[in-house]
Amino acid sequence: MPQDRDGTFSTELFSRYQRSEQALVASLMEMYVQGVSTRKVAEITETLCGTRFSKSQVSVLATRLDTELSAWRERPLSAPSYPYVWVDARYEHVRVDGRVMSQGVLLVSGLRGDNGHREILGVAVEDTESEATYQTLFRSLKARGLRGVRLVISDDHAGLRGAIVRHFQGASWQRCQVHMTRNLTGQVAATKRASLAAGLREVFTATTPAEAHRRATRLAEDWRASHPRVAEQLEEEIEDCLACLAFPAAHQARIRTTNGLERLSQELKRRTRVVRIFATQRVPGREACLRLVTALAMEQSDEWVSGRRYLDVTLLTSSTTSAASPGVWRFWRGE
């Protein structure tokens, strides 16, 4: 770096005080985001460079990502509408105040109403998965520009349902059919699960609400004698899984479940498994967890936005949801 008497000279090629190790630091951060544990990163740098970075130093270096990641989490949502919104959660082990506890990682994705691409809308790490935490997340999404929501797809978490009712009035709620299947098949013996799952698939592949109800009624009768609770739950809750039938047939396969977010959660698990417990002496565990999850979600969202169109939004019309049967709205009336 050339020096002058007043110390005011600065070249456009290099930042002031920049050194060659910035390339190494960038590589360390990239390894961290890609799921290499801080311990392994320390071993790699010692082998290649003869200099050892401790696990805490690697974590501290990763904090340089925070400004960019925070800006991405708080970015304005630019689409004119997001007709479909998927919500899911997973859990990570985080050390808080000297204790290891489970922290909820809340994920929200949406379908852009202008081009039919998916986008990760929100990421949050909270102490618990409750109605209050979901309300805070939804409130921030709406402040950033989330609008035009017609259908919210999620599991049957009571707090999540309450937050959806409060913040997305007028939209339909689709209970994830995969979660419903897991819940019901988990109540029967292992030898009978395949049979029950096959019956549920027959219900879910119906093309009209009337046909789905007929199949569900028949399935409930088949199981009433041996598993009355399964039959009762099927009759009472199957309606929540059929909201997708009020939307275009070409969309239904992708709006009946939260599988898209589930696959993202699997990728998160693959990369966070090497961390095991988010905590260092110098970086709070919750912040470290949010940093890594946000970086991965940002990477996935960029792939979705720049990739192939997910759904043809031109199939959606203003009268789409008016075709729904009266039973579809039972959830919203509180019945």
C-alpha cells in the first residue's frame, strides 16, 4: 500500500489496511456456511497455512456475514401478491445461559404473483413455536410487503393456526396432507399403516370435494370397528386437508403439502448436523444458529427465484376461491 505524508492516499484496487488474509477469511466463512464444522475448519487452516484458528475465532469471523444477512431478512417483498404461502418449523440445539435447549427455526416461503417463482420470505429463531412468535413473524412479513395471500399451507400446530386466522383473514388454510397421514398412521399398528395410508391417498387424490368426502366417509367406516378414534378424527379433520381443491387443478399437487419447505429443512439438517450445538464462548448460540440458517435460506431462495417457474399464476383468477364448497370455510368460522 503506497504511503503519503498526510495518510490520505487510497487506491481503488484495495481497501485501506487490506491484507492477503482476507481471501483466507472469505474461504473460512464459505466453509462454515457450506456445513464444515468450526473444528474441521481450524484443522484445515493449520494444515494448509501453518496457522491455527480456534473454533471461536472461526465463529467470530462468520459474524462478518451478519450485515448482509440481516439486510436480506429485512428486505422489502417486491411481488405485487403472494397467493400461496407455506409455513414450517424445525428445531436446533442451542446453548442459552449455559443450558442446551431446543430452539424453533421458523421458515416461510411464498409464490410470487408476478412470475410464479417461489421465494423464501422469512426466517426466524425463537424460544418456542407459539401463536405469539408466529404473530410476530407474520406481522413483520406484512410490514415488509406481504399481501394478496389466498392460501396458507402448514401443519396443524394450534398456535400457528391461531396466528393465521388473525393475520390472513379471508384466506383459506390447507392442512398438510403428509402431516395428516403421519398423524393417523401413527395411531395404528405398524402392520396396518400401509393400508391406512393407501386409503388416505385415495381420499386426497379426489378431484372434487364431494368425491373426497364420499371416499373419506367410506374409509372411516372401514376403520370404525377396530380404531374408532382414527375414524372419528378422519371425519372431523379431513375437511382441513381439502382446501386445495378450490384452486386450479394444475396447482393442487404442490399446494396440498409443505413438502417444498420440508426439503429445505432436510438440507438445513444436513448442514447443521455437523454443528450439533450452536454455542461458543464469544458468539451467542441463537445468533450463530440464525446466521447459518439465514445464509442457507438466502442461497436456496436465490436458486428458486432464478430457476424454473414453479406454478403458472395465470391460472389464478379473482373468482378461484368462490368455487369452494361451504365446508372449506368451516375452519375460519371456528366450527
